[in-house]
Amino acid sequence: MSRLVQCDAFIRQRLAADFASLKYACPQGLYVAPVPDEPLLWTGVLFVSRGPYTNAILRFEIAFTHDFPDRAPTVTINSDVFHPLVTPLTTYTYTGQDSGTETVSAADQARLPPGGVSLRHGFPEWFTEPPSSDNMGLVAGDGESGMQARARHATDQAEAPPASSHTQQERQSPHIVEVLQYLRVIFSSEAVLDTVPLEAAANSGAWHAWKSYRVRQQGHQASNMSPARKAIPSPVERSTSPKQQPGGARRPGDWNWQGVWEDRVRKIIQASITEQSLYGGGDGDVVSLQLLDVNVSVF
């Protein structure tokens, strides 16, 4: 127990120093603050100014573990987001391990909560070792709020044995500024989304929809450059054909994703900028937004 108290005091000092450094290094368009009485929890708002999610305003939370930065924090988007690296709010759990199969078991380890951001693609050094605890899943119990579940999740992870000192010396753990920068670019950079492999995706449907959208986008550009030349269909384009598996069901890669990305993202952006989403949190929001009535006078 004394070791846990010492770790808790150390991580509080570490997070306080990290938060102070954000005054000079916080990514543009991102605002974050610690949650009072929750030393291992930060909350923030991301304003997306470019890229596929332009004009979206997204609230998020970061739950740290007692052994941070040796173990990755849990980043959660509070609203429903259709993104290859974000688990849907309607999904029970998502495994952070190999996603080669189409099904996800509730008994899988290294689960992310609904709305959780997969950091595996951006920070593979945090996931080089398999989880050593069977209680790393994050599922809210009866009467337990999402914030309480995330705090319990961080406490449970502290019970897992830490990585060996030899392993920790071989790698340098990412800084929280890097995590915040990554959170910003995955919503504002098409190039970053293009590099995400399917096995690192937290939402395979969003991954397929994005790939289909990019193929059509590149096809339009190619047709404008050389109208007489017909592009060879890519595997993603071929996935729109009605090919079926032996059982009659089609895999997600064989579905018709045409128009899905544009429609879902447009609805998400619109939902994120409603008055209820922006100002409906009341006084409980640590990072609160206010609607200003600006009167402009012309002389």
C-alpha cells in the first residue's frame, strides 16, 4: 500500500509539471485542464480547424495510470465520433490486440472504453509488451459514471506489475505533449489517416469508409487529369461488388461504403457544434464555453 501511495504522490508531481509545460507547448486549437479532486484525470476541448473534421468541436478526457508515462493513458472522446482510431459509443468494448478477426470478445484484454482513442498506431512503444493484468477492461458497473469507470480503470492498471527497468531504459516513454499533438493531427491530417493499418483501427467500419472515400477522391483527380484513361479498380473499390462469403454474409471489406464517410462525418460535425453540445454541460465543465453576444459598432 505504501508503494501505491508513493507512486500516487510521484505521478501527481509529474502531471503537475507536465501540465505547467503545456503553457509553452500546447498544440494549437486544444485546451486542457486537470479535473479537481481527480489527480489522474484531465479534460479538454479540441477545435478542429482543418482536415476531414473541419469545424468540429470535440470534448475529451485523459485518464492517467499510476505508472504513467511507462503505460499509456486512456484518451476518450465524449461525443460519438466516426473515426478509424476512435471506438464507437455504441460498441461494448474494443480489443487493443490483433484485430484480424471480425468479432470482438468481451473477454479480450487491453480493451478501450466506448469513445476511446487507439494510441497503438502513433505510439507503438507503449504496446510492445502484452498486458499483464486480466482486469484491464473498462466497463462501467451499475450506477457508475464514465468518469468513475475511467478512474477505476487507472487504479486497476496500477496493480499490474510494471515493466522491467531494463525494458524501460531501452525506450523513452512519450510525453503528454506528444499525445495531445497526435490527438490533434488524427482529426486534421488526411495523410495520418492514410497511414493507419486495419489492425490498429478502433473502428473497422470507419477505416473501410475512409479508404473507400480516398479511393474515389483520387479517382476523380485522375479522371480530371486524363479523362480517356480508366483507372484500375483497387481492392477497396472492388469491395463494393456483391461478393459474398460461403455462409452468405459479406465481410466489412466487401460492403458498399460509397457516401458513408461524407454522410457520417457531416452529421458528427453538425452535432458537435449544437448549443446543447457546446454549452449544455453547466457549471460542472472544467473547460467551459460561453456564448458571447458581441455588438459591433461601425463609425
